[in-house]
Amino acid sequence: MNTDIWKVIADIGIELHPDRVNAIADKIAGLSSVDEFYKASSGFGPAANKPMMNALEKAWKKDPGVSPLELAAALRGASGTASIMEKREAVEMVWTGPFTGLVASRHTEQVLLEVIGSARWRLFIVSFVAYNIDSVKKALQDAVGRNVKIDILLESSKAHGGKIDIDSIDAFKKAIPSANVYAWNSESKSSDRWNGAVHAKCAVADGSLAFITSANLTRAAMENNMELGVLIRGGNLPEKLERHLEALVTTGVIGKI
């Protein structure tokens, strides 16, 4: 038996959103054989990942004994399994600074690039400042090329009522024009208690992978400072963090610039 088809199905289950996989499975279930694949593929939509669909068709043609109903069921099963695995939480320590060689940890820039690179449809980043990191800029531009929605919350410059001299917001908008850039609304800072700065630093991808860190999006933070954070894969926290950031937008605490 050809095993390529099952590997391709597993990859699809991991890479595509469950709703998209189920839509693809529904269309395939209505076919009579692999020879009719072209009828279904035209309706998969732009988010279906054409290279993966081509790989699926190629693998299925090598194993035409697999019925459309079997293939559809396998797709749904792979997607369901991937969803369950994503919910299993794993936490890793992330560190930039002198290494002792006694405790394993991962580097801040490496982890941030992993989070950005893993995003398939949504990425939300928060930082006090952001500048002078070519690798992060390139990763974000690649995410734009994958049609990932990018949101970022930054501290405003002093010229716009914030706490920093540099205008990170303007620089970021020029670097990633399609991103939604947010700042803390001055109206929501009216109380004596909440009148500070955006000092949180985090990145969350697809509500399933979250990086919480002391590091700003600067070259010094990535290479020279002592910075500590955690990478959280799966579980409830990444989704909760994403929902919290979304709530800051919908309630007007932060506003789009």
C-alpha cells in the first residue's frame, strides 16, 4: 500500500484550519473516484494551500483504491487529531544572555521567529518598542505572503502622547504596510491608575502558540541583554491571550493607528 497519501493527509490536518479541511472533505466525499478530483479542487478556495492539494491528488492517483469516502474520513480524522494535539500544553524556557551550559533553554530571537513562522492565519504581537531587527521584519513579510493577518500593539512616541522618543509605530507601518498597528488610546488613560505605557511583550500565533517575554523587538534585546521568557504551545493560555488582546481592540482600550 502506498503510504504517501496518509502522510499528505496528516500534513493537511496539521497545516490547514479545521473548517477548511472539513470543507475539502465534504467536496471529496461527493466524488466517485480520484479521476474527478479536478471537480472538487476548483471549489477548495484560496486558503486551501494549492501545493498541498496538488500533493494530495498526486498521492491519491498512486493509490486509487482509496475511495472518496475513505479519503474524506481520513482528512477529518487527521484534522481532529491535530486539533487535539494542539490543545496539549507544553512550556519551554527562553533566554538571551550568558549561558551556563547547565540548564537547557532556547534563544529569544529563535523562538520569536518560530512563532511568526508558525502563523497560518493570525498573529498578534505586543512590544514597548520595535526597530532594527531585519530577521523579524523578513519573517513578518513572509507571513504577509502567507495571507496571515498581523496585528501589533506598540507604545506611542512622545510626539503622540507616549513615553518613548523613537516612533516605532511609524517605522513598523512603513515596514509592514498591511499590518494593523495599534496604540493605547489616550481616552482610556484618563484615570490616575491607568496612565502608563505599553510595557507588555508577547506574540501569539493562531491562538495556539504564545511567547511571553521580557524582550522588546530590538536588536539589543535579541543579542545583548539578559532577557527571559516562556514559549507556551497548546493548552488554554495561547487562546486566552489572543482573546484578551482582541478584547482590548473591541472595547476601545487600544486603537488602530
